[in-house]
Amino acid sequence: MDKIWSEKLKNRFLKYVSFYSESIPFVDAFPSSERQWDIAKYLFEELKSIGLEDVSIDDNAYVMGYLPSNIDKEVPTIGFISHFDTSPDYSGENVKPQIIENYDGGEILLNEALKMKLNPEEFPELKQYKGQTIITTDGTTLLGADDKAGVAEIVTAMEYLVAHPEIKHGRIAVGFTPDEEVGRGADFFDVEKFGAEWAYTMDGSEIGELEYENFNAAYAHITFKGKSVHPGYAKNQMVNAISMARQFADQLPNDEVPELTTGREGFFHLNDFEGNVSETTIKYIIRDHDMTQFEARKALIQEIVAEMSEEFGEDNVILDMKDQYYNMVEKVQEKFQSVEIAEQALKDVGITPNIKPIRGGTDGSRLSFMGLPCPNIFAGGHNFHGPYEYVPLQSMEKAVEVIVRIGELVAEK
């Protein structure tokens, strides 16, 4: 990619991360935070300004636009999708990116006052980006490359194709979604309006990733109600809700947790614990690539709840459990040319494909079950959802090239 387009891409990304668009879990409103409207409205105007057609923004903040075909034969309409919200796991307010040009391969100081550094000994992936331009945080917020890098790549690729009509392509749809980070990004996505036979989420991590398998996912919130009594007179009287929660947690396998699993291995993840003697709530996410194992994990949760309900009373152990999304592989296989074309595009722009299961989910996993098969392609970032997040500019450039090449390959095939 030449310097002019690289600068466009970089500046576009820096503009996007300046928007505070953090989503909020477990609220009824959609989008979950009003602040997401700011970037949605900006994208709506930007898509019109670069020359896309039928650009729209709906009542739920979904933004869509279309690049018309420039060939005289009928080929499938394809799409590219990214989300513009950022994770509530870490603050996304007042992001101050740092640009490290010609990275020397050593430590990167994020924040001197906080003594925070990106160290290649701790984050060995850094070593492969020596000599490149790396965009980091200042150590006080996340960066937002998840998934504003993906948004910037899609918009830049569309602008590039508009500016280069000699590159032949069919009709391309683009869509930008709110609330992906809280598991609701596809809730009101209009697949029929989007009109693509298949699409790609630009929401993966490091350069080369191509994914069409993901976790089956559910959450389980368990509330324990105890009985508070003065501790000096508590014998045979107090029922400690905190102890009840600990008793529950102790019955789950202690080696099936995120920090001890990899690949297709599933887990139970305790990600919130709040309460007191009278009432305590613990919140788990449940993940497994294999549907049978996924159902077994949920069944174990239910069995423990049933046993504790018998011990403490069913009104004192309350389970709220719900499926969130499923493994997209069975749906993507119905349009497997989507994967084959993406793999070829990666090779054509000089990237070795890294095909692996996602240890997470994307909008694409739910969209696949809504009738829009949706593999996932790298957006280039690392260390998402925290202050050590970074993205190499050259990875973003390659993602733009992949999008353009996919458009070409669909037209050729």
C-alpha cells in the first residue's frame, strides 16, 4: 500500500478511536449506550462521502452501505462487517494513542508514571513487528482496535475500490454494528436488507488469522440468599451467602478455566463475584467448541444448583442461564467457497493463512445462524480489552489488501 493510502488508513483509525463507544452489559436499551450513536452517525456520513450507495442508519444504530458492481456479469453479493463498540472490560474513554514508528524490537514505554511497558519478553508477538509502525495505548485505556481497526480497514478498502475502477468487483455490502462486545451485535441486524450471500467479519487478531469455528457460548448467573445474624451469636443460625457461592464454585473443575485451556478446550469462567452475607451473586460464562460438551457444561451447572437448592431451599439458590451464540462452522460449510476465497486472497497478498478456531465469538457466529454465513478475518490487533492493546499499521494495510483481493476473486470466479 502506498504512503497516501497508508496515511488515510492510519488517520481514519485514529479518528475512530477518539470516539467513546463503550457498550454496557445487561441493560435493556439498544444500543446499550447512547455514546455509540456518535460514531454510528459519523460512519453514516463518511460512507456517503466516499461514494457508497444506499447508505443507511436505522433506529438501532446499524450502519449499512453498498459499493455497486462494476462488471457486466452476475456474481454473488458479498459483505464485510465490523463492530464499532468497545469492551466494557476496560475504559475506552479519552483514548490517547501513541504511534511508534520503526519499532526497534525492544520495550515500548506506555506510561512512565504507571511504570507500564509493552515488553517483548512478556508479549513475544511484538518481535515479528520490528521495523514497523505500531499504535499503542498510553496505559490508561484500551485502544479500541477491537474492532475499530476492522471498521477502518473496510472503509478504506471501499474508498480504494471507488478510486480504482480498473479493479473489477461485484456488489459489496458493508455493515457496522453496535453492542458486539456485550453479545448483542446481531440482535437487530437486517440480513435481508444487507442482501449478501455471505460476508466476512474483520474482527480477528494478528495478521493471517482466518477463522470459521468459534465457541458455543452461554452465561450463568447464580444468586444465593443467606441469613445474616450477628457473628457473635451466629452458631446454627447464620447462613452465609458468600460461603454458599464458594461452595458452588468449588464443585466446578478447577482446571477448566480460561488461564489453563487452549485450542478447542472449553471452560467455565467466573468473571464477577459480588455480595455479602445476606445475598451474593456470581456470574459465569460457559464456552465450548463441541456442542455435546457445551450442553454437558450447562447440565453440570444445573445439577449443582439443584443439589444446593435441596440443601438451602429453592428460593435461596436462583439460576439465570441463557445461550448467547453457537459455533458457526456448520453454517459456514454451506457456503465454504467463502473460506476458500479468503484463504486464496491471503496467499495472493503474501500472507500465510493461519486457520484456527476462535476462542471467543463474533457477530459472524450469530449472523451465520441468521442466514448469513460469516467467516472471520484478522484485523491486526493484539491484547484486546486492556491497556496493553496495540495494532501494527502494516497489519491493517494487509487487511485492506485482503478485502480488495476478495472482491476481485469473487468477480473472477
